[in-house]
Amino acid sequence: MLGVALAEDVPSNYGELLSEELGVISRDVEMDAVPPATQFEVLVIGSGLSGICAAIKLKAAGIAFTVIEKNDDIGGTWLENTYPGVGVDTPSHLYSFSFAKNSEWTRYFARGGEVFRYLDQLAQQNDLHGHIRFGTEVLRADFDESTGRWNVQIRSADGTENTISANAVISAVGMVNRPSIPSIRGLGDFVGPVMHTAQWLSDTDVRDKRIGVIGTGASAMQLVPNVVEEADRVLIFQRSKQWAVPHPNYQREVSSKVRALFEQIPFYLAWYRLRSFWNFSDRLHSSIQIDQNWPHPERSINAINERHRIFLTEYIKTQLGDRTDLVDACIPDYPPYGKRPLIDNGWYRTMCRDDVDLITEGVDEVTATGIITSSGEQYPVDMIVLATGFKTLQMLYPMDIRGRSGKTLRGQTWGTDDARAYLGITVPDYPNFFIINGPNTNAGHGGSAIHSTEFQVRYIMAALKHMFAHNLKTVEPRDSTYQAYNEELDEALSQSVWSHPGMTTYYRNDAGRIVVSSPWRYVDYWARTVEFEPKDYACESTG
């Protein structure tokens, strides 16, 4: 049936995963018994996409929980990022939970405001707001050996600090919650507006402004084509080139007729979403595997990757048209998918405009009225936009998490930029501490964060079920399990495009280790997280 619906052979190991996606098999963990709130409570940090997912599943299971949220509303990334053009780079219908499919998306690739409304609706429907403490930030969490609980220090918006306690902590802060502000000499001296894309102000006026955009990643690629019509001039300061792929539906709206089909025809939306998952999940995985015998490693890593390079190169040249002077500045010198592939929303055609300048020199200094590049060239601008990404390598920043031994997670266990975890979820010495979208869980070959989030939340729920069923005070991964997993992980990553010589990306730390990306196919990661394996954990009984 799956093969017929997807119009191709489906390997047998995908059967159960696809059945879950379709809703034929439940992804929920059925709890046999749940202790009362007086005996067990979970603290969730963050109410973005992953925090909402965790909260929904905890509430459905009857487990007492509290969510700590630093902002004044839910939404996380989709609350904070409101710059012009912000949106998803995976299909909308795929960027919705398998248990909360959305037939009302108005665009095939939703804009940020619509994603926020989807998450807000979920929070309202599941009555989550009463569980959330808004305007509150987690400063520190200490594991108390004597009680088997976490003591969590929090600070409210008015500066008041206090400590709350929980049996388990789920970090749902993700990787894109702290903007990376570059250290540029003189940046504070600029007299005009300076803002990171994640800190865009709603009353920002770009009309008739000379705008300097620093960075050419995902946010810049979405922003620039959406401000160029009103701006006087846009100057783009590029550190590295990006591969961007075309998609015919990227700018398209979903017609009312199609939305009616999703709403009225049984299972149509489920099958449509399943096909999107099939097309956008593991198809590219083979193209990111290094062929050690490939004769052209300077440009690609295997025959499939080379075909993609040829296609994308020709696409970029076609988009640039007669602007051959831009070809070298726009075509990357690293293999396709060495960085997360972006979707072209008119970026290359925008580069061809007379009122757009692509500057490929590094930014050396900012003055009161402009930007100076490494060659000494000065560029007057009226406002500066920092499209410089996030502190992805500084996971859980700036929280201070201290485990059983008193060691700090970010400092003594991980160092500043070398986060590791078993399955990206748990770490030895930090009992009952679970991470959603932790180290090496970002599927850089495609797909959606929705899926890894659902896999991880299911795994956490299974861990809690095991604790309840066996009257356990704590669970933490065995060091041998943790070490073996990370050795296997690093070996797999060494065979991926992200380890290609010369690659510089936020995926890698200062030592060159890949910290963000996952080497696994979705089906492989699903198989690793579908069950909680007690043998992988050291468990401590309450009695």
C-alpha cells in the first residue's frame, strides 16, 4: 500500500515509521500508571516548537509539569523572528506535528507569522498557558543527590530570583534561541539602527534607506528580496557563498480548493503529508556520503553529489543571466550540502539588480556612518542588519547546569563548544536531564525539525514510563553507552560532506568536530529512539 501511494518501492525498514507518520500506528507512549504531582513533576525549559510538543504529551499522559519561558508568549523562534520574509524552508504540511496536521496552511512554505499562529492554536487547544511561567529565565540547575531532584534557579522579568524543584528537567531551548552578534570594531559607534534579524522591531522602516546586510545565510536570503523594493540600496557583505535550490511551490499560496480537499476528503491530508515526508527526508542522504575513491574531491564527494553540483551551478548561472561578473561570487567552492541547503526565493535575481551590491570582502570596522571592509573600502549605510545566525555551538547557553558530581555541563563536561549526548538527548552525570534538539540531532540532509522533535519526545516519555513502572528515582546513560555512541557518531560524521576539508560552518567547532549535524537517516534515528532501552542506563531506585 505504501509503495503504491508513493509510486515507488519502499524499503521494509521504513514501514513502521511511515505508518506512524500516516497515523495508522500511534506514536504515543501509553502510561500504565503515573505518580501524583506531589511525587513527580517535570520542568520544561522553553515553549517553542519542541517545548509545546513535550508539554502536550506530558499533559495527555497526566504527568505534572511546569514550563519556564523567557519570553512573554509561546513560539520561541517563531515569536522572536519577525523580519520581512521569515518563514520555513520545509513544506508547511511537513512542518506540523503528525498528531496535529494542519489543513489550513495558506502557503506551501509558510511565513513565520502563520507558523506562530499554528503553535499558538495548539497551545490554546491543549490548555497549556496555565502551565507556563512567562517572562522567566532559567539561570542555573543543580542536581541534588540526596533527593534525586533538580533545584532550578529562575529569574522573573522584575529581577526576582527564586528556586523551584523538579524530578526531571527537559531542555527545549533548541539551537537557534540566542543570536550571534559579531564582534566588529566600532559597531557600537554606528549612529543608525543596528539589529540582528532575530531582534527585528515591528516599526522598522526600510523605506529609502541604504541598508548594510552582514551575512548571506538563511535569514539574509529570506530578508533581502523582501526589503529591496522599498530600500534605496542594499549592500550585502558576504563571508561565504551558499548553495540554494529552486522549488516551484516556494512562493505559491495554497488555493481554497486545495484546502477544501485537505479538510473534506478523508485521509487526503495524511497521505499528502506522508508523500512530503518521503520526498524531503532521506532522499538526499546518499549524496552527502563521501566516496573515498571519487576523483574530484575538490568540488564534490560522490557521483550523485557531482550531478547535483552541475545542476545547481547551471541553475545559478541561468538566474544570473548576463551578470557573469557575479558567477564567481555566487557559486560555492565546496560540495553541495556542505551547509544546510537553502531554498532560492529570488536571491540570485535580486543580486542582479542595479540597487544591490554584493561585497565579498570581510567587514573590518564600522564607523558612525558606514562599514569599512578589509581592503579599506568605505560603504556609507543608514542601517545595519546582522544576518549572522545563532550561538548554535554554545548549546544551552547561558544556563548553568550542574550534575551529580557538581560539574558544569557547558564548561567542565562539554567545554565551550563540544556538546555531546547519547542520542542527542541524555548525558552521564546529569540524571533525569533530557535535551530536545540537542547535539548532533540536526538532520542536515533535509526533512523537518518536527520529526526529530517527535522522536525525542517519545523517547523521553518512554524513559519516564520506565521510571514509573520500576519505582526509579533516577536514570542516566551509562558512560560506556555514551562513549560508544559518540565514537560511532563521529566515525559516521567523518564520512559525511560536513567533514570535507576546508569546510567552515556553524556545524563545526573550533577543533573541527561536527557538533550540530546528525549523520543518520531519519529511519535510522527513529529506530534508535523508538524504544527506551534500560540496559543503556544506570538506574537508581527510590527505595
